[in-house]
Amino acid sequence: MRASLYRAEGHLVRGEWLPAARALSDALPHAEQKERVLLLGLRHLAVAGFRREDGDRVRARRQLDRARRRLAPFVGEDVGVDVGSLLWLVSRGIEP
């Protein structure tokens, strides 16, 4: 599960949205409940990036809002990835 999380983080940083979503989906069956919330939030973040790149700002914002709700408990926590930085990285291209 952790390896998939780290792999997804690298994909998100590089703007590789589909590989990030796949890595997160691969980890879901092996995750405990709290980890599932984290993985699903990060997957929403990957989808937001994909929608932004595809030119669909409305859907990108919707996915970003979902990601923020799911990821809010993890911002500033030591969960293996810097959730706050990932949120900022994806949101900077979606929000004015």
C-alpha cells in the first residue's frame, strides 16, 4: 500500500494524472479505512488534474472540492506524503 502511495505521489508531482489514479486504485484493496479515505482523496486530486488538463475547469473544480473535503484531516499530518503540497500543486492550475 505504501509503495503505491509513494508511486502516486511522484506521478502527481509530475502531472501524470492517469498513472497516479491507477497507483491509488491499486492500493485501495489493501488499505485500512483511514488509508482508504486518504487514497480516495488523492484519487480525486488526480482526476482534478486530468480534468484541468482536458480543459474542463468546472469538473476540475468539483473534483478539487471533493479532494479537499476528503484530505482535510490529513493536511499537516505525517501520512507518508505531503498532502498540503499536493493540494496546492494541483489547485494552482485550477483556481484563479
